[in-house]
Amino acid sequence: MGEPQSSHESVLLSEVLTALSPLDGARVVDGTFGAGGYSRALLEEGAHVTGIDRDPTVAPFADALTSEFPDRFVFVAGPFSELDTLVGEQQVDGVVLDIGVSSMQLDQAERGFSFMRSGPLDMRMGREGETAADLVNTLSETDLGNLIFAFGEERASRRIAKAIVEARKSAPITDTLALAQLIEKTVGRKPGAPHPATRTFQGLRIAVNGEFDQLVAALFAAERILPEGGRLAVVTFHSLEDRIVKRFFDQTKTAAPQSRHLPYSAPIEACWAPVRKPVKAGKDEVGRNPRARSATLRSGVRTAIAARPERAAGLGVPGFRRGVA
């Protein structure tokens, strides 16, 4: 049997390798394994790799690397938010996280991530819990509008929510293409602009998978597991994710507020230094892989300062709660 094939190309690959270097003999956790692009490159650089993913469909890619690198690759099924628990007591020198949906998942119509193909409105990365169809067909118009606005940054969220609620009176909306066409009919489509369903699908996917909560937990898990000199590299694909990562590395954003009535406190000691400047893909990579256009890499090196308590406050995590107008 040959090696499993995937159309997914790991974004900012050489830049990620640089951020995690030196790699020969290093022990690296690939917290978002996917099709194994980062893991393979890390292994080829001489690293020992633990791959983590909650998506059961990645098994063939994990099995292939296990066969090829039996002494240096281990796969653990589970959410990357629990990477410190999943890795256990083993030494870790680096962590890489590639946030969001992969090209591999988009290409599988039956997963329901893509608005370009007809498929069940699912979007679950771990194949458990509520589906996107559950949200679309059960949330109130207000909740649906709030979700699409908060997680999708969609300005037309109210109009879209109203159209969805009206349409589902006739029959439940269960198909990705049907939802995408409804959104296009509702807000129109400008030539050359992204598909009008892009932001709504993003918002639904984030809600279904609890992606922001997962990201925050994973960042602090990496902080707990990495020793002094350990390296963390995070690739994000939209502004909401990038804001969370940016503020995580900026210790002043997550510190508990200091009352002006209390005595002056000493400057905060950083858990990450240096924190490198954000990196974007170059023209050649974007031309080769359009997905790289929106990617941002942020990375930092762990100091000896004790890990912080997990705290979402100050990270700019978008808020959405059901039943709140």
C-alpha cells in the first residue's frame, strides 16, 4: 500500500521549522496533526514528534508516519486543548499549532465544512456533539444572528439569521449548498469578492467545535508543558484567532487588573521572550497555495517564569451566549 495522499499543504512550513529550531533530537508536539505535513517535516529534520488530533479521519496519515518513523513518531487521539495531559510526563522542546479547518477537511463534502459542495451540514471535527444543522435549525433568530456576527464577523448577520429562520419554517436546512445558496440570495454576491457564505460558515464551524475555547486552553497548556527555552509556534487564519494569540504572548494583556488604590507593583515578568514578529506568507507560497494568503505565524521562546493560571480575560475572545440579546 502506498502512502495516503492529501491535497493539504502545510502553510508557512519553512518559517515554522525556523521558529522551532534547533530540531535535530528535539521533542516536538504537533498539536493539530491533520494530514501530518508539519510532523513529517519535523521528523525529516531529526525531531521526535508526538502528533495530536481529535479528528478520527487522520488515522491513515498517522499510521503512515508511525510505519516510516517507528522510533520517533507517536500519535495520540484527543483535543489539542489537552495536549499537556495527552503528552504526559515526557520532555517537550517545542509545540506547533495550526488553527482552523484544513484543506483535507474542506475537500470531504460529507464533513460539511465547505459551502462549495453539497453535503450534510455537520462541521464537527471530532464527530461528536451538536452539528451546524442543529444550530441552524434550533437557535432563535437573535441567537443565530449574534453567533454569526461574533464568530463570523458578518455585518449582514441579522439579515442572514432572519432568512434562515424563515426558510426553516418550510423544511429543516440540512445541506451545505442549500445554506450557501440561501445566504447568497439574501445578501447578493459581488464579482471577485469572497463567497457571501464564507463568514457564516466560519462562525458556525467555530461554534460547533468550540474553537476559541480550545485555542485558549491549548496556548496555556503549551505554556505549562514547555520548559525554559521551549518554543511555541502558532499559525492562524483569521483576525479573531490571531488577536487571541497576539495577546497571549503579550503578558500585559492577560494580567489581572491592578487597582489604582493599591501600591505600585513591579513590572510583570514575561513567560515568553523573545516573542518574534508575526510572519506572513510570501508571494511564491500564496501563488502556490492560496490558503496561505490569510495565514499569520506567531512564535515565542519560553522563559523560566512559572506558567500563568489559564485566563481568557484580556485575550479578546469573542463572546456569544445563547439567550442574550
